Amino acid sequence: MQNTSLTTVPGSSVAHAQALQPPSSQGAGREFLAFKLGGEEYGIDILRVREIRSYEAPTRIANAPDFVMGVINLRGVIVPVVDMRVKLGLASPRYDEFTVVIVLSIGNRVVGMVVDSVCDVITLGAAQMLPVPDFNAHVSAEHLMAIGSLDERMLILVDIERLMTSADMALFNTPAALAH
């Protein structure tokens, strides 16, 4: 049996990603933040997560794509906010007490990502990350890392940096914006 750790995230609290991380176990696998969109569970690399905030309606920006909800002021930094349900063409979004904004650090930019809820932090070993099958999905296969398998759970592991920097997102307009 493989060593896998889970840390539960309280649904109603706002927490920093560091507080979500289980105790460090170097070499034991990769950590992913699991979240829900519609009926599916997704995962992103925990190292890209800056913080998790309760949902607040952003300020709309004229002529922005429909999936860009607007911007929020995060301690003096203007952060674009993307609704992942709209971006991925899932059912109409709903905003309730479980809706959160995952604040990401991508290159030298900060981006907010609205999701239905955050589940937990999961550590997956290489054997638990299965190849993505060829199929027509809402998320392009080039933006997927793997399918994570943990007991009866399956997570769609998204390469969030590749997704957020893709041309169709239009969040990054120059290669310099990606400099680390």
C-alpha cells in the first residue's frame, strides 16, 4: 500500500495554501490541491497556489472575455479573476458559501480562479498518476498532466500554468510576463 496523505480543508474558512499543506515528506510524491467544478474533481500543483479566498464579486472589465469575471484588489495588487466553469463550458455557474477563489502565482503574475469548492491537498506518487486517454474534453489534452487515482477517487490533474498562459486565455500578452 502506498503512503498517501490527505488534509481536509474546512468549507467555510479562508486559508493560505501553506496552512493546507500536510507535513512535508520529501520524495514521497507530488502535492495537488483538489477542487470541484460541477460534478468533477480536479487537481492543480500546490506550488502554484498562493492562497484561497472566499468568493467576492469582482469588478467587471469592459470587453473582457465572458470567462474573465473581472478583477479584485488583493492587498494592492489588481488580480484578474477567471471563472473556470465558464471557461470550460460546464453548466451555469452558481456562487454560494462553498465557492472560492484560488489565487495562483503564474510566472510573475497573480491570477484568481473561481471554483465550486476546495476539497483537500492530496499527495500522489508516480504510480497514481495515469496517462490521459484520448477523448474530446472541455479541457484540451495539452493542458492536462494526468489522471490522479486515489482509492475510489479520480482527479483530473490540470497543468494550470500551461492553461492560464494559453493564447485563448489572453491573460498573458508577452513572453516577459512569464519570467520567473
